[in-house]
Amino acid sequence: MSELTSQIRDLLEGEFPEVLVEGEVSNLRIPLSGHVFFTLKDPKSQLKAVIFKTQTRFLKFVLENGQHVLCWGRISVYEPKGEYRLIVDYLEPKGLGALQLAFEQLKKKLEAEGLFDPSHKKPLPLLPQRIGIVTSPKGAVIKDMLKVLKRRFENLHILIYPVRVQGEGAAEEIAEAIDYLGKSGLVDVIIVARGGGSIEDLWAFNEEIVVRSIFRCPVPVISAIGHETDYTISDFVADLRAPTPSAAAEMVVKQKEDLREKINLLHKRLFNAIKHILTLKEERLKRLEKNLKDPRKKLKDLFRHTINAEKRLIQNMLFIIERNSQRLNVSCKLLLTHTPKRRCELLRDKLFSLTSRLKKGIILQIKTKENNLQFLAGKLNDVSPLTILSRGYSITWLLPHNVLVKDAAQVSIGDRVRVVLAKGELECLVKGKSE
Amino acid sequence: MASMSFEESLRQLEFIVEELEKGDLPLEEALKLFEKGVELARFCYNKLDEVKRKVEILVKEGEQLIPRPFEEEENGS
């Protein structure tokens, strides 16, 4: 089988490597993968087509159901499903489909009337308790929604208003249901739901009667029509658009769950806060208590402190006195040993000794000098000419000039000389001489 | 308290929690606020659970629409 499919693929791909196709876009679907899936159709036939994500960036406009488009691409086979399909490389619009055109016209008209104005949007109730669902009681949609609501275990009161969601008369039923629930006071919020389908399938929700019933509904309306990529005019006028019916159910449940969580958190914070405050107060009390002492104990402490200080003071004083008296003693002793009396005595003694030494010295000096003098006098006596004369010698002086004569040559015969004797003198006339 | 809306109770509870979290309140005032907070939280919980889980479908009986229990199992499963 795989081989056959593979051969078919080769055949088709070989035969249609490049095609240009014209048709209307329907069943447009863009899953998370980002690839764009849709069916091209004309009055006679349909062709499945895909734009791979990498090619979508060449799309210059938002691809919508009902658009008449020209596609360039090639034919390929999707083997897992045994389907052939058009792989679109490029695509451009070619006029609008009839329904799409009607859609655009109504949308434009209601928009001009201000029906889509955000100021008309009512906020969802903070606490949605009773939920009205306008949908078909049969089929997957209500089942999925109830599954969501059940799974989340929230206590909710759900009131279903069964309606036909497509075909003749569907729009009127839907509008009537919305009006009824809005006025009944039975519900806090209304979900208008329908599963996915073609633009024709969803058409009731593009009818003016439905759109206007949503607009005038006093209760907030959530639209949950088709798949996430499907847009109806009801979506524009609703107070909130849910991507799918299940998502609408999720929104409501989540709102309540969030609230419960919020209250849980507040409850916890409340207890933590009071605990914190009590802890702070307790700590402060303990701190104060610690600082608060019995005054008697404080007095005792002070007393003890004073005594200690006093003791230390006395000890210090005694120590200082002791030390100073020691120093005084030492100083006194030093002073006594250095007394001027003693010094005076010493000086006097010294003076005495010096005086006596002076006297003795002088006497000695005198004696020595006397002795010297005697000795010298003796010696002088010895050499005195008088002494020599006494021994018979005489001294001869040549007259008239009294020149001492030591040599006979000094004297000529006839000269007069004076001869000094030990006793008396003679004046002589030289008569002869010998040399 | 009974006449107070859920929204108002929640708002007050938030206010009280924030006041208490500032932590500089006199003890008596703090305790008074705490008591009020506990009461408000209880009120909110009660409001949340006020409604019992119930799935009903409106059934036309003559000219009137009457809520009847919706049998989920019968529908499509």
C-alpha cells in the first residue's frame, strides 16, 4: 500500500510540479504548528491546501474563510492520510466570497453604529456563580464544556438554554434565548457557544438579530463560536470572546478558582501578618523586660561599684603616698649627705691644710734661699779679688785710663801704672820690662 | 456584613491584609483588624460555596420554560 501511495505521489508530483488554482478559501485552520490549512472550493469541487509556515510570511493579508484567492503551488500527496493536496507557495485574493462580503458589510454597518465599541463591554462578574449556556444540547460542544466545568470541581450552577445553532431559524432561536436569559435574572453570565465549522455553519452568529440581542443583553455575554481562527460578528459585539467553547468554560471556572486562590492567599497573609506583628511585639517586650531591672539591684550594683571605686581610690592614694614618702626619704638622705656644713668643714680643713702648707713652703723657700745665699756668698768670697789680693796678688792698671794690665806688652817703659794691693795702692813708674 | 457584597468584602479583606502587613499597628488595633479579616475571609469562602454544583436545562412546558436536571450521560456519550 505504501508503495502504491508512494508511486501515486511520484506520479502526481511529476505531473503537477507547478499549478495555478483559483477558488474560495474555507475551513481555514492554523494550528500551533503555524502551518495554514484550508480547503479551496468552487461550485463543483474542493481541493485541500496547505501553506507551510515558512511560506506564510509571503502572505500580505490575513487569510480568511470565504476569500476568493489565486494560489500558486504544486500538487503533493500526504501519505499518512492518503490525501492529495495543494502545497501553496504564494497566494493572493481575488474578490470576496458572497458570505464573506455579507459579513464585511454587516460588520461595517454595526461598527459604524458603535456596537463594537469597548465602552459598551461589560466586565465579567467577579464571582460567576450561575452560568447560562446558549447552545445545542446535543453534540460535543456542551459535553466538552460540562467536562471542563466538572473536572475543575467548582460549585457552579449551569443553566442550558437549548437552541439550534445552524440552519433555518437558528438565529431567531439564539436571539430569543439570549434575551430570555438576560432578562430572567437566573444567571450571572451567558456563554453563547457553537463548535467549529465552515462559514456557512457558523452563519447564524453573523446574523444581525443575534448580534443585536447580544448587544442589548444586560448580563455579560461570552462568545465561544467555532475554532480559535473563526470570527463571527457575535464575537465582536460580545463582552468577551473565548477562542473555543471549552475555553469559555475554563474562563468562568478559572475566574472562580482564581478568586478562591486569592482568598486563600489573603487568608494566609492575614495570619502571617498577625503572627509577624505578635512576634515583633513579643520581641520588643522581651527586650524591654531585659532592660527593666529591679531598682534595689541597681542600687546594690551602684553601691558595690562605689565601694570598689573607693577601695581603688584609697589604694591608689596609699600607693602614691608611699611612693612619694620613699622619694622624700631618699631626697632627705641625699640632702643630708650634701649638707653645706660638712662642705664648709671640708673647705675649712682644706684651707687650714693649704695655709699651713703655704707657711711651711714659704719657710722652706726662705731657708733654701738663705742656704743658697750663704753658699753663693761663700763662693763669692772665694773668688773675690780682695781674697786673692790678700794672698799676695796685686792688680795693675795702666794710667791714666785705668786699663787692666794683663800683658807686659801693654806697657811701655816710662808709663805710669797703679798697683792695687790687698791693703793700699801704689803708683809706679815703669823702668823696665820683660816680655 | 451580611448585606455586604462579595466584591466589597474582598476589597476590605485586601485592605486589612495590607494594613496588617505594614506591621506598625498598635496591638489592640491589629487584633481588631485581624478578627475583622478572618470574618471577611469566612464570608468570602461562604459566598464561593454558596452555590451547589448543578446542571440544568430549560425545557418548554406549554408556554413556560422550566429548568430540569440535565442528564449529561444521555447526550452524546
